[in-house]
Amino acid sequence: MAYRETEKMRERKARARQNIIDRTWECVAQGGFRSARITRIAGLAGVATGTIYRHFESREDLFAEIFRLATQREVDKVAEALSVSGNAVERLDNALRKFAQRALKGPMKAWALIAEPVDPKVEEERLVYRKAYASLFEQAIRDGIAEGCIPDQNARLASTCLVGAISESLVGPLSPTQTDSPQGHDNNEDELVETIVCFCIRGLTGTRS
Amino acid sequence: MAYRETEKMRERKARARQNIIDRTWECVAQGGFRSARITRIAGLAGVATGTIYRHFESREDLFAEIFRLATQREVDKVAEALSVSGNAVERLDNALRKFAQRALKGPMKAWALIAEPVDPKVEEERLVYRKAYASLFEQAIRDGIAEGCIPDQNARLASTCLVGAISESLVGPLSPTQTDSPQGHDNNEDELVETIVCFCIRGLTGTRS
DNA sequence: ACAAAGAATGAACAGTGATTCACTACTTGT
DNA sequence: ACAAGTAGTGAATCACTGTTCATTCTTTGT
């Protein structure tokens, strides 16, 4: 007998796999899942199309993995932003702002993760993470209700409103993204974030900022 | 010579065209534009696929027309709901409620009109109507600011938040639509509408309902 | 009844893009 | 060096759909 899988090989394969993942995410960040062609991904990764299928069962499986990795990052960021000190409203304000800023920095990424129609396997992943988001915001809203800084309400529905208002306002009109000022900060974007976060906090608390 | 287009023929053609439009909207209402196949539409309409192309330049053109007709109906409804008597907040409350209820009654329709990714010609139509919606809500918000019942704010952005919060909350989670109780009114739906409209009004006015 | 013109048909075509698989190239232990 | 096993290749295949167009069917005026 001969050829046993060695450590060196395992590593090389892992690197190849990671490379495919990275290139795929690049494509998705540019035009969403739907327009990410296997041939293009393979081209960017510098491998043959068939090679993709040695690392992933199918396009859908590849996408599901990409989705899982990317969304977990986002959920972690929101969780982190929610864990600062302060009362519930301050923490929510912080998290919403972080959410909005990140979505605005990569609108196509955000759209792909939040709203783009995707295949069943990917949609399944999305449901998992939708719940993760909902749980985070919900818990904070509940905290706020307990603290008395947020009026009593259906926390689950309210958290959906939050995500909805933000994602649609920032990501929905992808057309305004035409005005791409690649370098540095944009004043309009700051105002946008401010307005939206303000709207959300008022919608939650029923008080002027 | 012989055969001149007669009134009877004109009418028959118009009826055929209308029939195609109706069947197409049926398909769209069921699965969105993307999944509305020409073959399926033709089948439902009881004509050959080629016949579709005697009435419309292309699939895209057919969809653009469907979109125009359907959205105009919705815009008219919102305008109507905004024209009741009362102060700006009351009128907005009425319009948002109507908007939400209609979206909830036909979630797939609403999604297709508001958020589904569509071909360029249809997207062009969508931009027109996005402006129509924005103008309606914006004007009402401006009225409210003038009347003093809504605090000063960027009316355009605020109107985007309104549409975003509603459409995402109602239409975004198309999965929860699993619980389809075909007959009569649903209590959950009423609560959903109530929560969302309340959230929006508070987001706008900064006061508890 | 007939000819002219339009309407309807639907099988064939064409573009797209995921997936396969026979083959080549490489890695490994003896 | 060799055999056994794995990774990589990419042209061919397959599936899916919008669109075309040669042909057939209807309508109309004489």
C-alpha cells in the first residue's frame, strides 16, 4: 500500500478550501449570492470548476457555509455592542448604531445576509441567525422593560421592527449607493445612521431623544 | 383586399390581453416575479406560449405592465387613506394601518412589489412608485411638522423608515406565514399590525400612543 | 366561395450555468 | 522506481427557460 493522508496534505487542502471560501465571499459581497457564478469563483481562486466540488457538495452547500461564517461574525458584533455598560436604552442605541454602520459599510453584504432571496439550505441558515438576532435585541428590550426605561410591549415584534427599519432604510434603496465616495467618511451617511437610530429608539421608548 | 381590424376583434384581443395580465398577476401573487414562468402563465391563460409574445414584447415588458397596474392600486389606496379628515398623525396612523393590513393580506404580492429583486425595466417602475409612496408619506409628515404634532425631522428619511419597518416586519419573515388560517380574521395578525403601527407612530412623534 | 391579412400555435432553438467524470498529475510508503 | 491512492482538471453534459418562426387556423370583404 501507499499514500496515507499526511498532515502537510491536510493543511494544503484546508488552505485551498479557505481560499475558495474567501473568494466566494468576495463575489457575494460584490453582487449577492445569486450572481456569484461557480466559474467566476473558480477563476478568482485559481482552480478548475471541478475542484470546487472536491471541497463542497454543491453550490448551495458552499453558500450555506459562507452564510454561516459571515452571519456569525455579525451576530457576534451585535452581541459585543450590546454588552457595554449602561442602561438598556444606551446599550440598544450602541448596538443599533453598530448594526447600521456595518450594514452601510457593506450594503451588498448586508443585503445578501438579510434580504436576498436564497436557496432553501441557505434560507435555513438565515432562520437560525434571524433567531439569534431576535434573541439579542429581545433580551435587551426585556431588560429595558424591567429597568423601566422602555414601556411594556411585545419584545419579539419590536425587535423585528428594529431590524426591519434599519435594513430597509439602509439596504433597501441600494440605488442611493451610486454616490460612492470611496475615501473616508460621508456626512450623509452619518445623518442617515443618526436619523434611523433615533427613529428606532423613539419607536421603542416613546420619548424624544 | 379583405380583413380589416373590426371592433369585435379589437375587443377580443383586449380581453385576451387582460386575461394574460390577470393570470400573470395570479402567478406573481403566488411566488413572485422570478418564479412566474411564461409556460405556466400561458398554461393558466389557456393559450400557447407564442401568443404571449403577440401581446407583449417580452417577459420583462409583461412584468413591467403588471407591476405598474398593481402598484398604482396600492398607491391609490394609501393616498385615499391619507385623505381622511383629522390631524397629520391620525391620517398617517390610518394610512400605515391600511398599508400594513393590505401587505399582510397578500404577503407575496407585497414582497414582489416592494422588495423582490427584479429586472431593470421593472426596477425602473419600482423607482417611480417608491417616489410616489415617499412623496405621500413625506407630505403628511411635513404637514404634521407644520401642525406641530410631529417634531421637526428629515421627512424623507423618516418616510423610508416607515415603509422599511412595515414591509420588513410583515413581509420579511415570509416563513412565519406558514400558520395560514385561510378563513376569517386572525388575532395574531391584528396584534402584529397594532404593534408595528404603534412603533412607527412613536418613532415619528416621539410620544407614547 | 375565395383570397387576403392577421392571430394563434408549439416545436425547435439558444443562452446560461451548475454539475459530472474520464483523465492527468501529484503524493506517499515500500 | 514503482504501485496505490488522492487531488485537480475542464470539456462535455444536463436542465432549465425565454424567445422565435414556419405553419395552421380565423376573420373579413367581395
